[in-house]
Amino acid sequence: MIEVKNLVKRYGTHTAVDNLSFTLEPGKIYGFLGPNGAGKSTTMNIITGYLGATSGDVVIDGHNVLDEPEEAKKCIGYLPEVPPLYLDMTVDEYLKFAARLKKLPKGEAEKDIEEAKELTRVKDVEGRLIKNLSKGYRQRVGLAYAVLGFPDIIILDEPTVGLDPKQIIEIRDLIKTLSRKHTVILSSHILSEVSAVCDYVLIIAHGKLVASDTIENLYKYMGETSELELKAKADEGQLRNALAEVPGIEEIQCETEDDFVKATIRFDGNDATMEAVFYALAQNRNPIYEMHKITKSLEELFIELTGDDSPSEKAGPADAEKPAEYSEEIERTDDAFGADADGKEEE
């Protein structure tokens, strides 16, 4: 289980994560949604220990990331947006190297590596240099790294960016396979991605949590207010009079065309209201030639919740300039998590 409590991350005067709190239960696929610059990647980096928070707590399976970094990190497998691959290594060499970084017991490392290769379907390219692999296979190698040691929680940051449609489907299938034994957190701004694989959605905007629910409940929320488009043989006055007593109608917009009126009716989304509209016009002897319901799309809900004025660039360690406190936080993170002989942070 992951508990995020009052998480704040500031870069100078810019607040990337703003008092964020949520709890993730085991055994589900969570979609972490938000526009570019919303604070998704920053939050993921704090959860996994790559960044320190300005304030707040992250608790992984009972271990606070700040107080017990090694114990917390053992519970997580993380695939960043850009997989941390060493291109001059073969797939097999890289996974053996990763096993040493993760401090897997020697007796278990070889077995775990083979299982990870089988699961992510990179067994057939295990002897090839990573730099010679396609982007889809590189992403698979990154996934193999993330699942190595089979931690309880797998965090994937934009795992299908830049992949072709076939590769996207393959990665989605892999994510569903992982969810059978792991809790999966999928960070993305691609709505179709989240709809296809996630059980539960968290939407973040400007560093704040603006929605948290199941896919089904979000669709119910989207359907609270719907629109009905119809074309009837009547004039505007006849249509408005016929529908004056129909409950659930919020607004009617009309456009007259010859002997017909085209109307867009905003209503409460209830099917009973649609039936009442039909019967009211039929009783008034105004034949309906066309009628269909328009429901708010997932994209429209996303824009409504997140707004359209979010920053176009992500806030995070990739920014060109950071205040002095950022360097201090990186140093503190290195001290907490350790580094290898070359100064590279342990993954």
C-alpha cells in the first residue's frame, strides 16, 4: 500500500506538487493522469525516492521513504519515462548488472532474471546489444528491469510514449499481466491508455488532486449532464411549448430550417427525460425525424477538471535551471539511497 500525505514540492517560487494526498490499495492498476507540467513525474520521483519532498510524507508498505529509504525502495519497481538503459550492454549483461544494483541474493538473481525475461518477452534478444534494439524492445528491457526482484508495486511513467500501435498493445498486455501479482501505477496523459488498462484513476492538475475514482464512476459523473439533439417538424414556439412541462430539461437552443426545427437540449442525463421529450412532441403532433443523445467524453471531462492553462513544460529535475535547494535535495537523496562505484545512483 502507498500513502501520500500532504506532499509538497517546490522549485524556488514554483510549486510543482501542492499538498497532494492519496492512498493506493494493493491489487489494482491505478492511472495517474494529468497534462504536461501537472506534477505527475515529480510525484513519481518523490514516491520512488529519486527526489526529496519539500514537505509531506510517503509511506510504502509501512516504510517512510525518508526514514527507511532502503526498505521502502525494495517494495517498488520503477520504469521512468526514459528507461535507464546502458546501451553498450547486452540485455543479459544489463539485467545481471541491475540485479547486483538491487542487491538480489545470488541464489535468486539468476532465477529472477530468467522469469523477468520470460514475462517481458525479451528472451529472444537476450544476447543483443541494447543500442541495436527497437524502441519497443528497449521499453520491454526497461520493464524487465522494473519487475526484477518482483516487488509488490510497479510504477510506470509514460510507458508507451513513442511506440507504434502494435507495440502499445503489447505493452498494455504486459501491464495487465503484471497486475495479476503486483499493484501497478501507470502515469500518463494519454486518456485512451488509462481507459484501456486501469481500474482506478487519479487526475492531477497544477500539482493538486482534482479527481479520484473508478473508471465507471467517472463515466457516471460525465453523464450527469448530457445533451440531446433532435430534428422535428415544428417551429421553435411549438417545440418550446411542447417541452415546457418536461422535467429535467435545463436549456433549449433552437435553429429553424424550412418546416423543421433543430434543437440542442441540455438535460439531466436521465433516460426518462428523453422518453418524456419524445412523448411530449408526439402528443403535440410534431413528428421527430432525428434524435440522439450526446454524452460528455473522457477528454472533455479531463479538460474540465484540469483546465487548459497548465504549463506546457514539465516541472522537475530535467528543467534547465534549479535553485540551490535542488542541489541540496539531490545530495540528500544520494546519501539516503547510495551510489555505485561510478557515482551512478542505484536504481
